[in-house]
Amino acid sequence: MKKIFVLVMAFILAGCGTNHAEQNPEPSGEENTNGGNIEENQKEQADGTEGQTSHENDEPEENGEEEQMEESNEPSRDEPMMSQYYVDGNWSVKPIDGAKEEVVLITIDDAPDKYGLEMAKTLKELDVPAIFFVNGIFIEAGNGREQLKDIYDMGFEIGNHTFSHKKLSELSKEEQYEEIVRVNDLVEEITGERPKFFRAPFGVNTDYSKQVAKDEGMVVMNWSFGYDWNQEYMNEKALADIMVNAKELGNGSNLLMHDREWTFKALDDIVAGLREKGFGFVDPDLIETSREVQEDM
Ligand SMILES: [Zn+2]
């Protein structure tokens, strides 16, 4: 019902000749993969890292294998799992009741575009779980639907990154609602499951978007750090190096990466480097979705 209401509202608003045109200089899926968005993405970093605290433990002592994580990449969606982690106010992943602390969370944004499916295949081969934060514009372009289904069927978590990657703070409530809920409807239609995680474009959340995410039963998360939108790191070597050796890296780091060529090429080395440092990879299925994340802020 809500959806119909919003669609009708959107239709009416468009018909009334509100500044629809002004709000539509949105990059297409194509432009979104190249340098056109660098400036905004840098803002995304600024917003996302605001208020970030330093991590105490940069070098985990243990160097063991992450066997417990390896099994959990298999889809087992019928059985609810006990939560072992939660997302804290700095968007890090924290253990509950003695779960392994030396872990990071892999997240891939702006999918499924050109490299998302290949990145999923690589991560699957490496037994690394991840959240793919998807945009409706990519799902509806080309064979985006099939790619989304394939990524989901490989056992990956599908997160909501809004329909068209607009800055939510510049939209009306109706538009924000549609940007968010339309993606959940679309993802459910294709995979049978509604997203449990929400990441706002550029990390810009509004009080209203947080409420909509909450009403939709989603955990809001920005990220701890990421570099693949900086010119300097748009090559696999530099990116692999910084993702493993960044000063921000610590227990529970929420790693932001994108559906990009250099990130795809760097994935193997990033995973190997993080494993070498003793980090495991959190299975998003084990992250609690009921906790009030905003309370910690
Ligand atoms: Zn994004």
C-alpha cells in the first residue's frame, strides 16, 4: 500500500512541475564507474570517517585460519543464526559473547555494475563472505537482475544502497522513501529476501532515512575506511597495499570497496594480506540486526 501511495505521490509531484529537472542530474550507471564521481566520493569519505576513533589493536596476535567463517559462506537462509556481532556507532563490527575479535567486514558498493559478479566469484573462491550494497539503477540495467540473483545465490548478503545513488539530504521525504523502499521491493522480487542492511550514498543519512531503514528492519551502516575512489589508489597494487596497511585498520573494521576494475583486480591480494595479519572475515548473517545502532552515536 505504501509503495502505491509513494508512486502516486511521485507521479503527482512530477506532474505538478516541481523542480524535477533540477533533481535529475544523476549520473548514469556508466558515469558512476569512472572519475565523474570522485569529488562526491571524497565527500563520502569525509562524511563517513567523521567522528571515527582510532583502533587500539592494529596487529592481532593470532595468525590462525578462519575455519569458522569458511563454512558460513554457504547459503543457509532458512535457519536463523545466533548473532555473534553487532555494528557499533563507528560502523565497526564488534563481537558478542566471545566471538573472534580479529575480523573485518567486506562490503562492495555500487553493485551490480561491471565487476560485481566477478568480485563475488573471486570472494566465493576465497571463502570470504561480504555484503554487496546494490543500487536499483544497476539492477535494472542490462542483465543486472541476473547478476543480482547470481551474487545472492552464491551466498552473499545483499544490502540496500538506494535506487539511484542520490544524496538523501537533498530529497523530499517521499523521494527518500522511494529511493530506499523501492530497492527492497526489487531485491525481494528477485531473490525472495528483503535487505537487512542499509548504506546511504556518500554516507549521508537523514533522520527520516534512518527511520525508514528502521521501519524496514534494516541496520544502517557507513564504513570504517576505504580508498578505491581516490585517484592515487585506482590501481591494484596501491589499493591492495593501503587496504592491508592503512592506519585505520583494526579489529572489526568495516571495509568499503566498490564495483570497480582495480578493486576487483586487487581483491585476491587484499584478502591474502588481511589473512596474513590474522584477520578473519565476518559473515553478515552473524551480524545482529535488531540492536539500535543509532543509540551508540
Ligand atoms: Zn555508493
